[in-house]
Amino acid sequence: MKSLPVLIRREFWEHRSAFVVLPAVITFFFLAMMSLVFMVAIADIVDMGIDLDDRINIDMSILLDHHERPVVEQQFSSGNQMAFMLSRLANMSELRRKEIVNHGLQTLSVPLVIVLWGVIFFYLLTCLHGERRDRSILFWKSMPVSDAMIVISKLVSGLLVVPLVYLLGIAVLQLSALILLTLASLDTEISAIETVWGSADIVSNWYSYLSAILFYSLWSLPFFAWLLVVSAFARSLPLAWALGVPFALAVCERIFTDQTVVADWMRSHVIPLGFLTSDHSSFSSLVSRLFSLQMLSAVIVGAGLVLVGIWFRGKAEEI
């Protein structure tokens, strides 16, 4: 196991663009977009030739009661649309305010999470195939490192270490959003500590992300291990093998048994869409699923496929 950290660093050296550069670029892009939106929102829009007097009178009568109007009209008079949003947030109940703030923070993580899934998919699908194609497998087979450790290092890198890098990007975006909202409240009577920071369960969001990653790594282990198996034995078109074989199994099951048990099981362990809702992504829900028969079957099948991948890697030669 002492060689595992070195092998993980090797994966980062070889896949630096996908593991480090890509999340950094995405984070910087969305950070720049947030900053641009913030500057536009707090700008004096009256200078842009837009007359808001009529709109304020109508909107205030519909949306706000007499307690809110003075504060919001003052904020609109300075063109601070961000402060207007914060004033609405401050006048909500604490439960509703937390729901909105944390939903916004979770939304910021969506682009990075989607990209992360794609990175993991193509990394595991090509990592063993690539070393056979460029013949670097000859060098690594000459090193005193077992095939099992090589396969495990790639699985750990893709499922556990890389998501931590993407979590760093998510944390930067979420903290930046909170800081921008705090800056928007500086010239107002709104308390950023109470309205923004007090409503943001920032650490809880990160903890939920890590819990979901650990759960997903086990729940979808058969899928990820299958990608490694394909990467270890396919001589060409690994994507076609990875998608074609499960599809063929599903079709054969439907033709010969008129059932979809295997197909449904495979589908549920690729992307557990049911757990993306707030009711099923909670920590208690994940824990209950962690000790279910579905999880046990996933771990057993996944471990078996990992062993198959190790065996194929031991027999592999350059392409």
C-alpha cells in the first residue's frame, strides 16, 4: 500500500488537464460570470436610461407590504438590484431563507459535478487502454508494482481523489457567491451575517457532497469497474464495448424472458437519479441505502469486476 500515493500522483501527472486544469478553468469562468452579474446588478441602472419609477410603484404594491417599501425603494433608488433581492430574503422566514440560500449554493455545484462525472467516465474507460496503446505498459510491467495495485490506484484516483479537487472548485464558487452578496449589503441596513452567512449551511453542503461521493462510489462500483474491465481487454473502440455489451444483455433479457430485472438493476447503478432529489440525498437516506440489499449486490458485483479487470491487466500486452 506504500506505493499507492505514488501511483495516484502518477495519475495526476498523466491526466493533469482533466484532473486539475479543467476544474480550474470552469471555476474561473463561473467566478468571472458571477462577478459580472454582480457588477451589473449593483450598478446605477438609472444611468443606463431606464426609468424605474413606474415599475417600482407597481411592483411594490404587489410584492411588498408597507413595512418593506421604504427599505426597498431606497435600494432601488440607488440602482442596487442585488440589495433588493437581499431585502426580500431578509423578510422571509428563517426556514424559507435557508432553503433558498442553500438551493442557490447547490446549484453552483451542478456544472462541476456534471463535468466530474464525464471526467471519471472517460478516465476509467481509457486509462488501461491508453497505456497499452502507447506501449507504456511495458515500462510499468517492469516496475515492482502489482497489477492489483495499478488497477486499485486508478479506481481510487477516479472515484475518491479527483472529486476532492472538484470540491475545491465548488467551495471557491460558493464562498465567492456569499462574499459578493455580503458586498451588496454594505450600503444597506441588511445584516449579511444573519441573512446570508447565517442561512448558508456551507460546511453541511460540503459534507453532503463528500457523503454522496462515497455512497456513489460504492453504489455504482459495478459500472465503474466494468469501465476498467473494458479498458483492460478492449483492443479498439472501448466506448462501443462499454455501452454495447450492457445494451445487448438488456435486449436479450427482454427477448428471452420478457423481463427487465437485469436492465433495471444496471440502469439504477449507473446514475442513481432517485438520489438527486432533496428527499433522497439526505445523509440519513444515504445511510439507510448503504446497508440495503441493493448496495450489497453492487459491492459484490463491483468487487468481482475489479478482480476481472486485474486479471485482464495482468494478461494485457501493447496494442
